Amino acid sequence: MIQFIKTPEGGELVVLPRAEYDALVAAAQEAQEDAADVAAYDAAKADFEGSAVLPAEVSAAFLKGDSLLRAWRKYRGLTQVELADRAGIAQSFLSALEARERKGSAQVLERLARELGVAGNMFGGLGAG
């Protein structure tokens, strides 16, 4: 049973059973945790705004061990010969890039990215340096 008491100064006090008080405290703590979760989600979402999102097929191929370059090439339906010709490089060099055996210059990686229709920095890990 809840009881309201008026103080001599005109304020109000509420007296309630301990179980109800504990339930209110728990609910307030849960609401604070929920608010913190929402804030963390919003911050993480803001970090990803404008970021490139990989198609599911590219992500799956990458997770199975394909290089990102190979995964994108396959996703675009290109052979190594076709992509190499478009980017102005030898097919053997493209094969070595895909196998992570060689590194490409920034210009080569930009041409590959352009031909695949992806962000220029997508293959940054394949660069010289």
C-alpha cells in the first residue's frame, strides 16, 4: 500500500513497500542501460555513415579466403584476363595481386577499383609500402 505524506514545508513524500521501491530502482537502472545501449548504437551507426558496404557475395567470398580483389572481380563477373585488360596490367600480375604474392602501385590499385566500380581505397592493403 502506498502512502502520501505532506511535510510541514508543503512537500510531498511517498511511502511504499520495499519490494515496490526495489522494483522501481531496478527499472530505472534498466532504463539507464537501455539509454546507454541506444547511445552506443547511434555512435557506431554514425561511424559507418557513408562507409562502403560489401555485397553479401563479396563478404562471403572474402570470409572463405578469397582476397578482396578476387572477390570483387568474381562478383562483377569478370575473368582475370578481362579485368587485367581493362586496368592495363598483365593477367599474371593481377593473379599475383589476387594471391597476395605481389603489391600494386596506388595507380594500379585505383585503376582496378575504378574498373570494378568500388572505392579507390578498397584495395589499400594490396599497395606497395
